[in-house]
Amino acid sequence: MTVLREYVRRHVEEEEKDWFPDVRKAMGRKALVVLGERMEEERKNAPDDPPEVPSADG
């Protein structure tokens, strides 16, 4: 579990340092705010247990 936790931490730090700034530059603040609001709305309808969601292959 410790190794997994460290891997996830490094991955998040890498995204925040390298990827997010590029996205901010490309999209702009207003578009990111709109996207964030949409994601919050969609979260309300998201399943609580993703493994119970039928596969697209099934």
C-alpha cells in the first residue's frame, strides 16, 4: 500500500506541475471554470460503485 500511495502522489505532483499549466494556457480560466461546473453537475449522476456499471463490451 505504501508503494501504491507514493506512486499516486508522484503522479498527481507530475500532473499538477507539468500537465495542468499547459491545460490552463490552452483553455483559459473561463473555459476551465465552466468545465469544472459541468463536472460537478455530472458527479451527482455518477454511479457510487463503478464496478456495477455494465461494460460497453457486454
